Amino acid sequence: MAMFQPLDLLPIGGVFVLTAGLLFLFAEAGYLFGKRMRGRWPDRTESGVGSMVGASLALLGFLLAFVTGVALNIFNERLHLVVSEANAIGTTYLRGAYLDEPISTESRQLLREYVDLRLAALDRAQRTAAVARSERIHSELWSLAVEFARESPTPTTALYISALNELIDLHAKRLNMELGIRVPPVIVFGLYLVAMFTMVLIGIHGSYAEKRNLLALAVMIVILSVVFLLVVELDRSHQGLIRIPQNALLDLQRQMQAGP
């Protein structure tokens, strides 16, 4: 079952705009609040606000590094599973050549279709149908393997069934990793909260100065928004600019089409 992230409602570019807009609004709110406080209590100074801003930025930087690391680990695991699945499909396909006819031909045709479906599943519009058909192919391949094993219980048959079993297991692992294992929404929400309250503190600190450095503030907001965008990109590895390379499956598809 796919894990839903509230940010999934927005395109990648929309996440950047939303993040930058929120950070700017909270910085501006902090600035206006600081100005109002100075007007009401002019004897108060900015003593302590600068150190709080520094501590908040340090904490925000640590959290951003931590969450980026989590997203990167998930991305790397997904990448590893693509290669592992391609190897498992290729091994099953090669071992299927040792089966007797017509089971050998039927199994290898199903495996060719299976690779096409694994690539088609990357398209959100085709994902549900592709996954459903992939699981039906599992059942068909397993039925053919059981039928052949009863007629010819040899070590070669055992090797084929072992490879087929690994293929089915990797399908479940990859599906769960791509749709079910993501950066927890509560962590993303907490990260946004820390970032927004940090910007409030920055705005309050800026209200004590005679002039605001809006350029420096804009650069900081862009930097933070880019890091947030990177986390979202890694978490959505099936769309956006940072995608899981499917070269292993594409190479396997070409080999199957060119082979017997």
C-alpha cells in the first residue's frame, strides 16, 4: 500500500515555491512582530536573540542533514533493488531454457512481458494495471514450474524454481520499498515547523537593525528551499529530476528481445 505524503499533492516545482513562500512569510511575520514589540517596549534590546538564531540554525542544519541522509538511504536501497530484480529476472529467463517444451517457451514469453510491465509500472497512470498483471504472471509462472517439477523433479528444475522464487520475493520488496517505505510525513512536518520558527527568530533579530538585508534573507530562503526540494526529490524517486536509473531492466529488455 502506498504511503501518502501531503506534499504529493504538489508537483516538484510547487514544493519549492511553497517552501520558499512559507519561509519568507514567517520571516516577515517575525520582523513585523519584532517591530511591534520594539514600539511597545523600546527599552528591550535584542540581547539573546542572536544566540537563539544561531542555535536554531544549527539545529535546523542538523535536522536537514539527518532527513537528507534518510532519504538518500531509501534512494540507494531502491536503486539496489532495481539491479537485484533485473539479475533475478535474467537468471530465471536463462534457466527457463532448460525446461521442456512447451513450458520453456511459455515461461520465457511471460518473463519478456514481465520486464515490460516492470518498466511500465514507473508510469503512475499504468502502475495499478501493471502491478496487477505482474502478480498474475507470478501465478502463471509458478503453476508452470509446479507442473514441470512434478513431471521432472531434477536439480535443474530446483534451480529454476529457486530463481523464480527470488524473482517473486524481489517484486514484493521493490514494490514495498518504492511505495510503502518513504520519509515519514511526521518528520517532514516537524522539519517544516523547525524551519518556520527559525525564520520567525531571524525576522525578530532583523527587526532590531536599522536596515534589513533582504538579499541575504532571500539567498538563505533559496538555500533552505533547495535542500527541502532535494529531500522531496529523493523521496519521490519515480518522478522529478532525481530518478532511479532503470538501465539494468532496459538492458535486460533489449537482450530478451534480441535473444531466442
